[in-house]
Amino acid sequence: MLVRSLYLSDHVKNLGDAFAPLQKFKGKLNPEKSTFKVASSMFLQYLVTQKETEANPSQLSARLEMKSPTTIKEV
């Protein structure tokens, strides 16, 4: 689960919206796997920063270097 907000005032509401289903269905989070206030990190193969979410640069370069299919069988 990833919760991001542009403004601090919106972040409290967004956290409430994210945690509401957990409370409703008695879900639990593992605190050892939880991180808060991270400047940038990899999350589900995406690079997440304070300003934006980008595709993983290593996966992006692999896709850009991939040759286009030339036959019907390759498609």
C-alpha cells in the first residue's frame, strides 16, 4: 500500500481513506515491513519520490533495447 499526497493537509485524509478498509475488515499491517516519510524508494517496480512516480530505470532500458518483432510468429 502506498499513500502519497501533494499537501500535508490532504495526506491525513488520504491516510484515513487508506486505513479505513483495514479497520473495517480487521486487517493488520506488519510494522517491520512498514516505512514512513521516505524521500525516495522502489515500490512494486516503480521509483517513488516526493514529487513523482517513475518506471524502474533498469526495466525501462531493457524494454527500449528490445528489438521489434519482424515476423507474425514473433508477435
